[in-house]
Amino acid sequence: MMPIDPLDPAGRPEYPPVAPGDTVDRLGGRDVPDPYRALEDADAPATREWSAGQRRLFDRLRDGWPTLDAFRTAMTRLTAFEHLTSPQLAGDLAFFTVRGPADEHPALAVADPSGARRILFDPHHHDPTGRTVLGGWTPDPTGTLVAVQTAEGGAEEYTLRVLDVATGRTVDGPITGCPYGNVAWSGGPDAFYHVRGGPGGTGGARLYLHRIGEHPAADTEVPGAAAPADGPGHDTAGDGPAPELDVLLGADGRLLVAATADGLSSGNRVRIADLAVGTPEKPDWRPLTALDGGWSSPWPAADGLLYVLTDLDADRGRILVLDPAAPERPRTLVPEHEHEVLESFAVLDDPGLPVPLLLVLRSTGGHGRITRHDLRTGEPLGALPLPGTGVVTDLTFRQGGHEAWFGYSDPTTPETVHHYDAHRGTTEVWRAPGTPEVPAVLVSELRCASPDGTGLTVLLTRPADRPTGPLPTVLQGYGAFGEPQVADYYAAALAWAGLGGQFAVARVRGGGEHGEGWHRAGMREHKQNGIDDFLAAARALHDRGLCPPDGLGAFGQSAGGLLVAAAATQRPGLFAAVAATAAPLDMARYELSGYGPYWTDEFGTREDPEELGRLLDYSPYHRVTAGTTYPAVLLTAFEDDARVDPLHARKMCAALQRATSSARPVLLRQEAGVGHGARARTGRLAYFADVLAFQAEYLGLSVHSDRF
């Protein structure tokens, strides 16, 4: 096999050859070259041969990385504890997932009032190959049956089955082609509403009523649930993607709520139907037009009112309450906070409470807290005690009850489920996960500023015995879809710090750390802001002597992979190593494959000439320049990824391998049989070990035997 360039410097890897083509698209009045278009076809013989060569190259170099075994061991030890989720309550039973210290996947468990628990559904027993993962699960209000969703091989479509809780046997289904979640039991174990179609399916999202014991083909399609932005009905208008649909039903089986969204970054539209009027098959839908223009999460409570978390006219969120009989006049119950982002809420309306309560979960900069409020007036009544200033997640509660559960974690504490009892006024650990061996680390925050003056924070994790001075540093970021970077338990950061390095997480615009305004400031036409923020964080680490001159790496997954690849192609000299996983990298064609059509609200569309220009300005694939000294690059692609097609990684790899003048390698890590989402523990740990060992190799991290 010949090198791609006979003038390669000594020591440069011999890359599998691929000839650039002359494909040029005429878009928006400009020529857009795409020299590696041929690599989009994964099944073409030339692509298969090239990919096989990339596998051999990656395996050969990886096997020579001296820290690989140390990172494998560290990641295994740091995740060897029992992990539980906050329970969902039905009847007198608690349903939750549990993953044991050595389990490949979480399993669905059920516990009775005494606390005795048993496994109800174990994906490994269902499929010993390890390719099946547990998705959503929803018990009926009586706790008699539970709807369970599973996916295989990284697929984005789920298969729905109904289990008898007493025996664990499948009593209904399978129903295929379901998106994640979207099951609403009709007040008991006899029937439920569910969604089929939408992302990954065909024909758009549709709402169906399924009666237990009937064949899915006999399900009744419920008209009018998914409302397009420009009119009634449930068919998508125009050529855009079909809307996504969520559905829920009050515990009394009366108020049906449907929320429609056209994309992950657009607002949604909410409709309600009183099932006491009309029939379950043909509800009398009414649009909640007072919520149009924001993203709203409604909850029908036992008191007959609808409580809604919304960012409408409130970037950091507020809670509204409205009477379904007069939905045009919502009342603000909890107003927007000056700094904190409202994440979720819980309604505790047990008639035995002196005052019905509203628990409100907020966060600021990725740190959470829960406050108590009078459900009738919104008046603050104090805060729940928490173990620290970490992350609070998974706030759940019993409809019409006095209890709530939530998860808490921080950089050195795995997520632990806590229980709040409003009658007793106590908060205590519900189930302890066990204590893994965590290295001694120092966690702090670095403050810096982007070029336009925007203040930024960077979370730092480093060895406790090295509070100052330069250390090989991995800088991670995400910056998209309003998803925050939080101060939770992160085994990869602990493994890196435990073995002598510094792990940094930049909170850049486009994420959700400071609310929807922070998200919008880094999306679509403002995408470059998030990239500038990441570069500012990188410069701050250099300028303040926190990393060696040639010891800073970048790491991002999915949209975070786009962020770090864009940063590296704009300022390659800042980084010695870059790892981008499952990332959209050809931004002129990202919307033509995978879930790309659903992301145009976030990134923009090539169909608009102005937006195309902005996409091309930061598109990593299009910014690759011949003769540039690029850092070491590791691109990871999951071959069954239905969200981000692996073609992005293949094309970017070929472009960088031909263009770079550096002896540092450009590598493609390809993994078969997995997709973008949940996967088996062994594969996940092996992936992180590979990424960290790659960073260690090219950032100069030496692992000493006396360290963790």
C-alpha cells in the first residue's frame, strides 16, 4: 500500500490510499467542492477496502499506546458500582432501572412497599448477544402491567411490549416502529395511547390507541394530535420533516395532552382533550395557543389543573397553571429566576398535607437545587437539603401523593437516589449505589472570557497533589441543543485526573447552562460564538500555565465533536490532539442523512444561501487546508448510527490525511453493531479507554505506577 503523498515527512503513517474526486455541487449560487463524495457509499468496494485499511492502521497504532491497559482498568474500577434511577410509582409498587457493577445493560426492576425488589426485564436475558438495550418503560396506574421499549444494535426505533408485573411474562405486543417514550395508559391496564413513526420511521408521527390483547394492526389512529405549525390536522405541511409527538394522560384518565415539535431546537405546540367529551378514539382537541412560541412541558394534576414548565417569555423557564376549561388565561405560578434555570417540577397534592406543595428543580452553571412552594400561590417555602453543590436529576413523584425522589451526583459522587417525604419533612438516601474507589482529585472552576466579552466557566478536575502548574489537559465541550455541561460524576474525567492529567469541561454558548438565551446565542447564525468560546477556553488554559505548550487536547461527542473539529480546523496550533466522536462534519450535506432534517433549527439549512454561507464558514470538512500542521486526530464512527451517518467521519478522515503536514496521525476508529445512543458497558468502557489512551499518547501523559 502506497502513501498518499510521496513527500510525507519521516515518521508519518502510511495511510490507505483514496483519490480525491472532482465532485462540485452548485448551491446557493456558489460552487461547493466535495472531493471525497465517493466515501459516502459505505458498501462500495473501494470504500470497504479503504475502511478495512483504516481499521488495520488504527489497531496497529492503538496496540502500541502504553497507557491503554491503565485506562481500561481505571474506567472499569470507576464504574463498578450499582446504579439506580429514580422510581416511577404505580399502585403500591416502585419501578426503576438498576445496573449492577458488572452488568452490561440496565434492567427494569420493581420493588414492593417492604423494599423487596426483583428484576422484571433484563435485556441480557432477553438477548444474550448484548445488542438489545432497554429504552422507555411506563407502568399502568394500577401497577398491573408495564409497557417496555427496547432497541437493538443502536437502532433509533423501539419495539414496545407489555409485561405482566406479577409474572414478568409478555402479555401483549410486539409493536414496532415506536420512537422513545410516548406511552400514556388510559387510567388503567386496559388500553394505552402510543406514538409510531416520526424520526427513523416513515410517514411522520402518529398517535394510536391500543387495547390490550388486540393485534397492533387493529390499533385506532387518533386524528388531530400532531398539529403542524401552519394549520390543523396531523400531516406535515410542505417538505420539512414530520413533527415529533409526545403524549401524556392524567392519572384519572381524563385529560389527554399532546405536544408537537418540528425539531429539537424549535418550540412546541400543545393540544388538550377532555376524554369525558367525545370518544377516546376521536378526542375533541383544543389548541393551547397561549403557549405558542415557546417550549412547554405540561402536567395534568389530580386537582384538574394543568401545570406547565415553559420558556415562553422566560429564557430560564417559569411555571404556569391553567384551567383546561379556560386555557387562554394561564397564570404564572413560579416566575423566571434571575440566574437559575428551571429544569423540572413535582406536584405533591396529598389531601393530608397542610399545604399542597410544588417542588421546583433549578440549576445554575450546572449545579442544582430544589425549592418548596405553595402549590396554590407559588409562595417559596424553603429549600430541600442536598448533599452538596452537584447535579440534581430525575425528579419523580407520586400523583396525588406526598413523596418525591431525585438523583444527586457531583464530580466524585456517583448518582444516588434520594427520597423526600413531605409529611415528615425529611430527605434521605433511598437506595445507596455503593462507593467506587475514586482517586484524590481537586475540582475547581476557571473563569475566562470570549473575544466578545462573554464570561465563561471551565470545570477543572486534576490530581489533588498537583493543585497548580501545567498538566496534560483534555478540554471537552458540547454547545448545542440547549444541553448543559454539568458537574456530575464523570468516570472519564476521574480516570484522566487519577492517572496524572487535568480534565477540563468548557460551558460554551449553544448549551443550556444559563437557559434558552444562552442556547440561542450559540445556535444557527450564532454558531461561531460557541466555537469562539471553546477556543477562548483553550487559550486560557495555555495562557494561565495550566497545560504544557504542546499538551492540550480537545474531545467532543456528537454535536460536541462538531464543536472541537471546527475549533481544530480554525486554530489547529492550539491543540496537540483532537478526538471527535459520531459528529456531523460536512455541514453542507448534514441535513441529507440521518437525523439531519430535524436539526435545521439548530444549525440552519443549505437551502438558504445566507445560511449555507454560515455553515460553510465553520464546516470542518470544508475548512481542511492542504499543507497545514494539524494535531493528532481520532475520528470515531459507529457503523449503525442512525442519527449521524458515519460518512462524515470517513470523508473528514480522508481530507485530513491528505492535507496534514504533521507526522501526528489522523485515525479513524470504526465500531460495528452499535449506534448513537445507549450501548453495552464493555463497549462503552473500551471506547473511553481508547480515546483517553490516544490523548495520553499525543499529549505526553505518562502513567506512574504509584498513581490510581
